[in-house]
Amino acid sequence: MSFESAVLDAIETKKRGGTLPESVIRQVVEGYAGGSVHDYQMSALLMAIFIQGMEYEETLALTGAMAESGARYSFPGCVDKHSTGGVGDKISLTSLPIVAACGAPVAKLSGRGLGTTGGTIDKLESIPGFSSALPETRMRKQVEEIGLAIAEAGDLAPADKAIYALRDATGTVDSLSLIGSSIVSKKVATGADHLLYDVKSGSGAFVKTPEEARALAGLLVRLSRSLGIEASALITSMDEPLGKAVGNALEVRESVRLLSGDPSSSDLSEMSRSVAARLLALKGVPTPEDAVERAISTGAAYDKFTSFVAAQGGDPDALYSLPISKQVHEVLSPRAGRVVCFGALNVGRAALLLGAGRTRKGDEIDPGAGVEVLVKAGDEVEESQPVARIYGERNVKRAEELALEALEISDTAAGRAPVILESL
């Protein structure tokens, strides 16, 4: 069967609610990645999938085909984590050095930020000299010698990259099967044996409700296990920014403070420790919670982070003089009361306007820009008390307005929601 016949058959089958054979799915993916299947044909198929859905075996076949569409890495025995993205999510910067300090090797291929979701690579590249460009041989050597390497994903799973761009243009992004296959195909191509998914739920997350997050987390774990990866998942809250800092150098500074054992925001501390412990448990490390505490209290986690930074060209001494903007504006509380929520979405939008993120791939970012939230849900505030700091020179007035719009204050006592909503 030709590529064109395969995609036309697939469109006819799927638009009528039928099930696609694995052979047809693989042929369509191969044809689209190679240019033999046209955008308009793949668009029609994606819309049919979006409307009719996919059976699990179809989703598994699509995941495997996309994972195999380009070069694949292999890091046996290594651990990795994936977050579905959020505002102020710096857990890779905090949990992975802890894990590596406990003897579990970490090999992570990561991406750049887009919109209000920050990228781990952008954060790390705010460290002077740090390079995320690691050829596979050098990455493998670093994992063996340091126990931790984080590199830019590049052209991993190229079929997924092409299909995702088309989904974005055709309004078919929010399909559970397409989301799951996209995420897992890249993780399979990365080649780690043990994987933890951090599925965010809330106003500042891609997935808004716990029910949607549970469905996605379950699919990610099931697909990963079917393709030979030992996986588990956490469903975590993203109604407020994680920690205090939102912005690249700001988030690195906050992460360094946690790894140094300095007092940290309770939500960030809990999440970092929980993710690290879950990764160690996947690896079979006994009493993982105790191992995490030892790594932080003895300074081993911080030392691992500095060794990792130096191995990738960064200057460890620069961790205490990061390029954070000198232009700082305080946002003051408009009234006294109790904080109900400091909404993640508008804080993320404020950071984006300041230059901490990008609206299109390829946009330049300002590594020193961002927002620092000073209060959380449940905190008591006075009128005119500083509740946030704005770092940067772009769109400062609008960023301040968004920060105030994010802040919800009540006269009655407000509780703080749990950080970890569920474990799979």
C-alpha cells in the first residue's frame, strides 16, 4: 500500500469510528515524517482522531511509531522525570541533583519554554557559560562520571515534532490520545529506564481539572510500561506558582537556596523532596525519604548541582551573582485580609510580558526578568504590604496589573491546598 493510500484509508476508517491497524498507523507516520503524506491529509486524520478518539492499542502504536521516527538514545539504569508544565516549576533543578547525589544516575533531555510554561533549558542557560548542547557520547560520559546530565532534546522524535506543529495549527491539541502519545514518544526516545510523570492540574496548568489530570497520568504510565519503561505519576496542584520565583535566573537562585539547605517555600520543598523520593523508589533505593534528607543536609545535593553546572561549561561561582534584573518594582496589597489564592496563570502572564518567556519559538528571552511572589494562600496581609516583586524593564505597568489581578484576598480565613493531589 502506498503512503497516500494508507492515509486515505486511515481517514475513512477513523472518521467512521473504526480502529486503525498498527501497520497503517506506522505507514502514515513514516509517510508524514518523510513528506509523502501532505499536511492537508494529516490534518484531516488528526481531526477525525480528535472527534472519534483512539483505542489504547492505536495510541500505543502511534507512540511507538513516533518514538522510532528518528535517533534514539539509550541510558539503561538511569532515571528521568517529566512535567506537563506550570508556572515556577523548577522541580527538575531541585529534585534531580538530589537523586544523583543519592547514587541514581539521571539522563534528561529537556526543552525550552513557550507561553507561561517555563523551560528547564532556558533556566539553566541563565547560568553564565552553561551549555545545553551535549552530543550523545559526551552526555553518556557525563552521566557515567557526574551522574547527572540535562541536555536540549533537539530533533528527538521528529515525527511528533511535525505532528504537534500541525495539531497546534488545526485545533487538535487537546486530545488525550494525541497528548499522551506525544509526551511518551519523546521519553521513550530518550532511553531512561525509570520515569516519573508530574501531571499538573489547575489554572496555571495545561490540564485544568484533577479528573483530566488523572486520565492523562494513567495513560502516560500505561503507555510507558507497555514500551518497557518503569513509570509512575504524581498529580500536583498548579493553582498558584510553585515556590516564589517565576523567571529563569530567579528560579535558579531559588533552587540553589533549597539545595544549599536554606529555608524554602513549603510547597517547593515538599514537591522537590517527594519527586526525588519517588524517583529513588523507582530505582529501588531503600528508605528513599531518608536518603533525600541526607543528600540535602550534608551538602551532597548542592555539590552535585555545582559539579553538573561545571561539567556543562557553567561557572559555579556565578550561582551567587546570576544575571537578575536590577530593575525591581514592588506590588502592594490593595487591602488587608487573608490570601485566598495568588493565581498562577496571571503571574505567568506577567512574567511572559516582562520577557521571561516567549510567545513564539525563537523569541529572545530576558534571563533576569520575572516575578517573585511574597505571599501564598492562607497568609495574612496588611494594606500596602509588598506581595510581589517585578523584575525587568518591559511592560512593567501591565505586569503589575496582572499580578494584582492574580491576588485574591478575603476577610475570612483561607486554607492552603495540598501540593500533591494524588499518586499513581
